[in-house]
Amino acid sequence: MTPLNFTPPAGFDNLAQACAQARASWPGLPAIAQACIQSLGLAQLGVQGAVHDDVAAMLRFVHAVAHDLEALGRNWPEGLEPAYHNRLHTADVMLTLTALLHGQQATAQPAARPWAAACLAAAVAHDFGHPGGTNSQPFELESRSWQALVEHTSGLPQPWRGRIESLILHTDPLTVQANHLRVASQAFDWTLPWCQVLLNEADILLSASTHFGPGLSQALAQEWQHAGVAAHAVVASPAGRVQFLRSIRFSSPAALALGLPEQVQQQVF
């Protein structure tokens, strides 16, 4: 995959180019994971000690999960991989998260390195084995994803294992508003609440965009129809899309710098 160009002042067009490249010539999730890791300078860490060891362990997790998820996706019978919660969605989230981490100057701050690795770990794993559809109870599918990765999670260091689990569980859409409220009026810092917001933003950022959003809404409608979710009939309609756009929020300075609130406003009015 072409090296990612997300270093500020890179904008949304740079992110869109990377996501379009993944659609035009699928390189596989392991290649996308490596591109994100290299872009953030995590593979070139030369500092030894506990922080380096923690980052290395989390990167091993990222690689292992990306490999397994790619294999899982290839094993779906043709046409049955979920139309939205698939390998491409995971790639979108990883690429978008990498752009947001760059926007928050993660590469210039040593304290950010383990948080960046933890965010990538959560991004690659957050929808592992997603069957399509929605939760019937809180954290249902998110917990299933985490539990399916027990072979790999045992290698994660504490306290990062618990933080990554929390990041994944709180991608449940019902928790997102509270996640944003938790950081309201607070300056960005490398903490679990702010990294949760970055992951939540990455999870829906392309869906909120003018370029990718309508097509992703159609993909979600197709997935929901296959899964028997009644809202499939309206989620991609003009009214359903406006409802989605009015329900989402962008709080991080990086998302604001990418111009997402402006893209949302263009579609709502």
C-alpha cells in the first residue's frame, strides 16, 4: 500500500485518497495495519524499557488480529460477508484513526505512543467477527468480538489490556453520546476518555462525509435487511440519513480540523 500522507496540515482529501485506494485495489488488512503503524512511527521506536515493550506487544496484537480478520473475511461464502461491518469498514476505521492521531500530534509526543498503539489495537479488533445487524442488548456484539480474540488478548500487557477492552466495548452506539459528554469542555489529553472519543469518531467519520457517506448508508441498509433489522427500510433514505447526521458529534480538535462538522452541515440543510 502507498505510504500514508497524514502529517498535518494534511486534510480530509488525504484521508479520502487513502480510503479510495483501499477500495480500488484491496491490499489486505495486514498491509493496511502496517501502513498505519509505519505512518505513526510506531515500528521505529528505539527507546527500550517498559513503554517500548508495551507498544511492541500491542503492535503484535494488531498484526495478529489483522491477519485473522483478513482470513475470516476471505472464508465468508461469496456475497455473505456483511455489507457494512466487513474488512473494508475495519480498514476505514484504522485509516481514519491514524489521520486523527496525526491531527493530535501523536508522532511528536512520546507519551502518545502507547495510546496510539492501544487505539490501533481497539480499531482493528472492535468489529471482529461481526455477523451484521445490531445489538439486542448493551455491548452484545462488542463483547463477542473481544471474547473471540482471547487467544491474542492474553499477550496484551496490563493496564493496556483493560483499556483496549474498554475502548472496544464503548464503540456500542448507545454509549457514544456519554463518551463525548465525558470530555466536554476539557482540553485534549492522552487519556482513556479522549482516546475513546477518537475511536468513536473514526468509527463513523467516513459515514458522515459527503463523499463516502451515502454509499455507506446504502451498505448498512443492505446489511440490516439481510439481518432482519426493521430500520433497513429507512436508514439510507434522505430522512434516515439526516436523522443519523443530526445524532452524531465530533469533539476532537483533529476531527474539527478535518472539517467534519462543515460536511455534516452541508448535508443536513
